[in-house]
Amino acid sequence: MSFNLQQLEMFNAIVSAGSLGRAAALLNLTQPALSRAIKRLEESVGGALFERHTKGMHLTVLGQALLPHAMSLQREAQQAREELDAIRGLAKGVIKVGAVGSIASLVLPLAVRGVLDKWPNLRVEIIEGVWDRLVEGLLTHEIDLALSTSGGQTEGVAAIADCCWTDLSYVVAAPDHPLRQQGRIALEQTLGQRWALTPKGTGPYLHVQETFARHGLPMPEIAVESRSVTVLKSLVARCGFIGWMSGPMFDTERQAGVIVALEVAGLDAPRTLTAFRRRQGILPAPAARLLDELRHLTGSLAPTQRAGAASPSATAIAPIFP
């Protein structure tokens, strides 16, 4: 059985619009012409795809089965057009990438700059979020690459083994926090503090949990949970909370003197960061260009770039205490 991409686009339009008339208007077609096209598609698949009701069109069981494949094929066709346009230099290629906050703060902007210097006609779309948001973006084709902590592979998402690097995470606070005034502290001294952290199941939460367990300590009680990097930074910088952040995530605030890393005895908390993609399908050419730049960048950052900023490198970098 072969599919006509134009018919699938019409099918998807009807599903999205909810009625034949609205879909025809969106596609700039007459209603009879759209109806005939869907009839031919139904003949091709061997059954009705829609049930006609007074309030619109509803998918049959056959239509429900076809829908995810129709959407996927339409997206693949769009990606193919974008790849070909990019190769021909027609400024149509789109790099769609998602990243956790620390990568979005430093590594990704540097990689984007490198790609656009070489391919100025490409366009970049970026989302920032924790792991579950990035997985959703990959599986729905909202993004083609996700940059996050390692260990998050799923049935539909795979790590790209040759694009990974490490950085260090820290317990962070405002410069005037009482714990900062004590100088070097024990990790257990943070247990009685008000913590602000991302929710359970996210990368930073799991990293804190693993680190405290390695020191024989329970998970600290989290006073405020948020997926917003802006909110977490504000709570730490302005409201007396302590938090957990990788070096790149608060480098700007560290240089401005509003967030500092607490000097915790025996604390060594590296994490591995990795690029991820969908298991199925071909990585679009624009995304592949960004991936090549990431491989180059994470393997060749100069020591002066890495030191003090906890930037990605082949090994964990030096602490960033003042």
C-alpha cells in the first residue's frame, strides 16, 4: 500500500480542524474537492476513516490507527524538504534542539554560534526544560536533539555515545548566607537549611539524592520545588534558600557576585551530559550540523574557558570557590 502525501496532509488537516468545511478553508480547497480526495484515501486503505456527525468529523478505528503514521510521514516529508533546502543554501533549514538549563546557559549558545558562522542561512529553535519535557519534545518531533544528563534513555530515545562531556555541580547560596560565613562546611550541615530544587525524578534531584546517599546522608527536605531556572536562582540569590546547580548554570550569577558555591568538605559531584535523539528515523541534516559542532566544542574547549566556569570538558574541571 502506498500513500499520497497530499492526501495525508488533507487527512491531518481534517483531524486538526474537526470538520470538512474548516479543513477545506485552511487548505484553500473547495469542500467537494477535499471530500473526493479523502474518499480516494479511504478506498486506498480499504475502509472509512471518518464518521460524519452533525458536529463534525470523528475518526473511526481505522482512522485512529492511521493518524500517528500520517503525522509522522508528513513531518518526515517536511524535514526532507528542510534538509534539501539547507544543502542548496536556501535558508530553509531549521535546527530544533532542547536542553537542560545548564547546557542552555553556555554550551548550546557556543555551539549555535559555531554552526551559524558556518551555515548562516540555517535557523535555530530552542526549548529549555528538564528531562521529561525533552523526551516529549523528541517523540512529538518538536525537537530533533536533546541535551541532558546521561542515563535517561527510553524505548523511543537513545543517547549519542560519541557526544558527551562532564561538569561539576555544587551546593549554592547567596554570598551572605550563614553557611557561607562558616567557610568550609560538612555536607550534613545543609540538611537543616531551606532547599529549592527541581522536582523528584528530574536530573538535579537525582544527582542530589545520589550525592547525599554516597555520603551516607538522607535526601534533604525540599522546601520549594520548581522547574523554572529563573525561580530557583531568585530563591537562592534573594530569599536565603540553598540549591544545587552545575557550574555553567550559575556562572553569570557567580561573576556578578549574587550566587556562590559553598565550600563543602569532600564534595565531588561530577555529572555526565549527553546528546539524545529519536531511535527511529534519520537525524535531519541541520540537527546533524549542530551535533558535529557540539562534538568539536566539548572536546576542544580551551583550559581557560573551562577553569572557573565549570564548562564541559573531557574530564571534571576544578572547583570554582572564590
